Amino acid sequence: MSTGKTLLGLLLSALLPTGTALAATNNSTLVYCSEASPESFNPQIASSGPTFVASSQTLYNRLVDFRASDNLPVPSLATEWKISPDGKTYTFTLRQGVKFNSNKYFRPTRDFNADDVIFSVMRQKDVNHPYHKVSLASYEYFNDLGLDKLITDVKKIDDYHVQFRLSEPNAAFLADWGMDFASILSAEYADAMLKKGTPELVDTQPIGTGPYALQEYKVDSLIRYIANPNYWNGEVPTKHLIFSITPNVQTRLARLQKNECQIIPAPSPVQFDAIKANKDLALHTVDGLNVGYLAFNTSKKPFDNVLVRQALNYAVDKKSIINAVFMGSGTVAKSPIPPAMLGYDKNLKDYSYDPEKAKALLKQAGLEKGFTTDLWSMPVQRPYNPNSRRVAEMIQADWEKVGVHAKIVTFEWGEYLSGMRKGEHSSALFGWMSDNGDPDNFADTLLGCGSIDSGSNAARWCDKSYDALTQKAKLTSDPAARAKLYEQAQEIFYQQAPWIPLANGKTFYATRSNVTGYSVSLSGSDFSKAKLN
């Protein structure tokens, strides 16, 4: 695993000025204490929440958005769409008069149109596209969702109509276009940078249609944005937005208390009382569609043995972890699908805490004397795991009781993600937050056979029976029939135990009391209406 800076960091370190101090906060400047540095400023080639907040949710838009009340797709860059009776043709009508931002490398000469949609899709789909391999891109989301095979053709009807042809119906297809990876990039900018021989600038010096434009990035320190004066969805009230990159959860709260930042994500549950007691602060919560879990790397021994995986499920006291770490901010998980989502099986069995049963299964597997393994712990706090180190320590202690010795290791967030995609872990704590409100985003993206190579299947588990059920569910438009298929898939998941499902967490964030307009939803973090009063 590399310990050097990312390609993004190296390029931007060379391109941007150094020594810039964090601006003093006033009513035209809002500071957000981010959890981690972004992997990229192109969400097509990234997979982490902090990256999406810093890129897709500030710089770009997508064809559809999600309505807060029910998470159903609503218009964004597309104003309407038509679906053919056979479910295999989608025709989008595009919004007119949408302006792209500009930067020192490029100034757009036209508004957003169909060419930008086609570029944003074909860069990811076409392996021969001139941008496909730029920035060593892997397009994890696009490929995990099977869009590389599902989309057979993307056609420009005219400047403001685009037609997608699919190889088969897909119940989640429309919602997919509200996900972060589906952000629309500028084809005109891409063409210009390709001609100059600097195509990587499209990913490191982004141009989008979103509420903000990138001004400056100092690696592992800060990101500066400036409001888009021509934002199609209304005036952006805060001219300057700054991300102060602050991985430590205690430091984030301290900076919020000192008014060095006005918004922090994912405060620790142990901080809730202090936030509530401070009249200058406000604690906010959003019901989340997420799951936190420990994935066994089933391609490595001994985790290729289902008896070992079942044993270590029995060995973990999940209720104690929820009580000690989540402190009311989460509930015990038993499925890869969150409880509030279509297809969740409320009657699914869960593994009880039973160390003696765990020992018996390990003996049956030929590991009566136990074994030694590594246990990867995330370096960031997320709603589905507010204190990864503490969770890892509690699992470590539980496993020790049945003779399994786990060494806890961690890495910088970018390295953690990269190593896990490559399968370097034996077991790893991870989690997922819904991107589109559809169960396919969990059941297939996290556990499908096709998601191993792209890296989102951290268990590297491929069960043909499970896969057949989730693939069939994609083709099924009837919600009740889809739900039945997912219930059957969850039973296989329970029996095969590629994970230890740990928790479904609520999403918490904290602000200064004078912050209004900022919101968190299925679409992510929305700064476009945020302001200081």
C-alpha cells in the first residue's frame, strides 16, 4: 500500500499557492469542518462520503434530485423524463439556461446541454473514450451498478433532449441519476483540456453547474469555494465557503465551540450533551438509510470458511457495542438493507451473542486453538460508526474470548479505501449510506459478484444464488415482488455470513445557532441556502 500523497494532492500542490491562512469568519463566509481530504474533485472516480460533500454536493448537479419527504426522484438538470412501456428507453428533457462555472484555465462559451450529459456518461462507460483512463479512474459506482452493461446507447436528440437505451428494464435506473457519481461535467472544458494535453485538470480543477466553484485546495488543510453568481437554482446567500479539514472529532467540536467553524459533521454521541448545553450551538439529527458492518475478506483464509464467519458473528456482543458507542444514536443491524427501506426483512434471524457456540463452530472448522488476524479500523467517524476505534477494540476483546487474536490497524482514509478495494484486509470495519433510496444500492452494490473487482464488495463474496435474486429484483418493477426477492437474498446472507452487520445509525451534525438553511438528506449536504444570521 502506497504511503505517498494521492495524484490529486500532488497535482494541486503544484498548481495552487501555499501559505494561505484560513479566512476570518464573517456573514459572507461559512466554515465547515470536514472529516477528511477528498480523494478527487470528480465524484465519478471517488467513493467516500467526505469526497462527495467536497465535490458533487458543492460543485455539481445531476439529472435528478431526491424529494426529502419520500426520497423519490424529482427534477434537477432534467426537468422531466419519459419511460417507454417496455422500461428500456428513458428520454430526459434538459433544463435550459444553466451556466457552468469557470476557472483560470477555462471560461465556458455555452450553457449546459446534451453534450455534457453524453460526455459524463460515456467517459465512464466507453473504455476507448479519451478520458476513460485519465486520473487512473476506475468508475466504481458506475460499474458496480452495472451501468456499463445496462446502457446500450446514449443519444442526443437535440441540445435539450437525451435518450438512454437499456439492455433490460431496471427498477433503480432513474434513481441512479441522482447519485453523486452521476454529476454532470462540462464536455467543452474536457475538450479544451485534452487539446492542451492537461486532461487531469478536469478532475483536479473542476468546473460544474453547482452552487459553488473551487478557488483553492491545500492538501489535508483546507478547501476554498466561491458562490456561483449565476446558479440556476437561486441565489447562493453565502459568498465564501471554506472546508477546514479536521479528522479528529474532538478538534472539530472545539473549533465549533470557538466559532472557528460553523458546521461540523458526525459529532460523537459522547459530545451530544455538551452541544445541547451550549446555547450558541445546535444539534441536528436526520433519520438515516445506512448500515455499519465488519466485512470478512472471504477470499482469504480462514474467512473463506463459512463456519469461521458464523462463529465470529456469534462471538460479538453487538448490543453492548450499540450501548457503549452509539449511546442512542443507532440500533443493532442484522441485514445489509436498512430497516426503513423496501425489501427489508423484519423477520430475518440475527446471530445471538453466544461465545460457546462460537467456540464450537471454530472447533468444527479445525481452529479449536484459534488464529491471529488483522482488523482494519476506519480513521473517520460516520453515522453508522461514530467511533471506529472503540468498536474495533470491543470486537477485538470479544474475539479474544474465543481464541481469535485480532491486531487493530488503520490508515489514512484514502489509503484505507484503496487497500480495501484491493482486498489487502482480512477483516475491516466499513459502512454505507444510501445514495438513491433503492435497496439495490445496498444488496447488489455491497455484496454482488460484479462489485468485487470495482472494490465496493469489501467481503469479496460471490454467492450465485444470492446474486441471481438481486439481479432479478433489478428487473422487477412491482414493489411487492421486489421485496420478496430481497427477503430471500437476506436469508442467504444470514446463512453465509460474509459480514457482521453492526448498526443502523442516525445522521447527526452540529452547527452554530445562527446558521440557517443548511440541510442534510439523501442527496447529501446542501450548502446552497446556508447562511449566518
